[in-house]
Amino acid sequence: MKSAVKLTILSAVCLLSLHDASAQLRPITAARPLPQAVVYEDDEEQEDTLQGLSFGLNLGSYFANAETANIYNGSGPFAEDVNAAAGVRWYSIPERIGIDGPFAMSNDIREIQNFYNTQTYTFPYDYAPTNMRYNPAMYVGLNIKWNFNRYAALLMNLNACRLKAVGQFTMQLPPTSQTAQNNVGPTLLSVAGEEQRFNLNLGYRQGWMMGDYSNFFVQVGGSMLGTKWMRNYVLVADRQFDLITSGFVAGQTPMSAVPNTGVGFGAFVETGVEFWVGKYSFDIGLGFSREKVIINTYEQNVTNKWLQATFNI
């Protein structure tokens, strides 16, 4: 009987000891920190930081369509006066410097005759070039964007450039002249034209993510092109002779016309890659525009293109 009582008391003591031990372990387990979840920034919040107005500088090369360059080939003339009040016209080469030209200036003719040591020179019927081309020109301007997010924006580009069209025309000198004595036949001389252009583009830009810091983009819209002719001249006898001038009047200095600007409209498309560094961006794009070029009374729809880099802030 006593043994049974002792066994019961011993069992109760063991159970109490186990209960106390488990109670002491619980706070340690509860105090152990739980793993923290990694928090990532919301992509939409990142895009929201790119909303608003941004400004950029455009710098690149402009490649004008050659179709309008032949207006400077010296075949003229325009039927209308460039400046009727001042008597300024856009002459052809034979009219301007030909011996029998109705608007030739006698002192210019003598200078050409003396330089080439000849009393006569002529122009063949196909003297004017038909393959005049513009030299590539530096393209500089301002880029303004209203960004909806990283990928979409409304934009305005205003760029300007100065163009030069060049070619060679033919003047026939007699074999006894100083220039042609070792090379009987026609002499090739230079003819050139200069103009200024400004291009205003308004449109929409859409991009697609290429990586964390780059987008592929396409932008399209309307285009306005202003063309201002500056000069048209030939290089003969180591001298420039302007084809846009007033007629010869004894005792008076020839007058030049004040250039005017013709404005035409069309559309453009540009595609390229944009790179991001924080809130700043840099992109490289190739663009095409189809618009009307107006030079004096001449009008022609042509496609021009450009390659440019833009730095946005």
C-alpha cells in the first residue's frame, strides 16, 4: 500500500516538472523573429516619377531630298521677278554671264574674257546639270515632351539647318584659250545654291520596354517645313557671280533680293532607342518626313530624312 502511494506521488511530481519546463520554453520560441518579406517598389510608382514636362537638345545630320536641288542648276529663269520693285530676277547662267546674254554685265564679261584669254565663250544646249545634290547638313534644335509615363508622350521638335546644293555646268572655251589649250573641249565649272530650313514636328510618341534602362520608340505626327533660299551663284574666273540680282544699269550697283521663306506641310515618322539614367534620358533616332518644299514659286512634295541624338532633362 505504501509503495503504491509513493509511486503516485512520484508520477505527479514528474508531470509537474514537465509542465514547468514546457512553460519556460514557450517565451523563447515566441520571441524568435519571423522572416521579413522583401518589399519591391511598384512599377507604376516608378513610371509616375517620369510624368510631366521635359526639355531636350537635338543634334544630328539632315539629308535633304535631291529633287529640289536642281532649282539651283542655273537653267532658270523664273518667269516672275523675285523683287519687281528693285528689278531683281533669278537669271539663268547664259543670261547672267553670257556674251550675248540680254542681262549680262559688260564688266563681268570682260573679266571672264581676260581670265581665260579669249574673246568668246559659249554654253551648249545641255550646259546645266541635272544631278544637283544637297550636302549633308548639321541639324540642331529643341525637343519638348509632355510625358504621360516612361513610354508615352506628346512631343514638339523644332530643328533648323543650312543646306548647300552643288553641281557642275558646262562652258565651251575655244582651244586657243589659256584653260583649254591642253584639253580641247568643254570646261566644267561649279554652280551652287544655299538655303536655310526649319522643321516643326508635332506628334505622339510610344515606347516599348527593352530593358530596365532602355526603350524602343516610334513617334508620328504632323510636320511644317519652312524653306528660305539664300543664294544661287556660279564660280567662274576665280570669282562668284550671283544669279539672283538686278539687271545691269550704268552707274548703279546691282541689287540683291531679300530672301523670302516658303512654308509647306506634311507628316513625319521617327524610330529609335531611348536610354534612361534616373529621370534623364538620351535617345538616338532615324526620322523621315514627307512634306512640301516651297522655293520662291517652285513647289514640290519630297521625302527628307535625318539622323539625330536627343539629350533630355
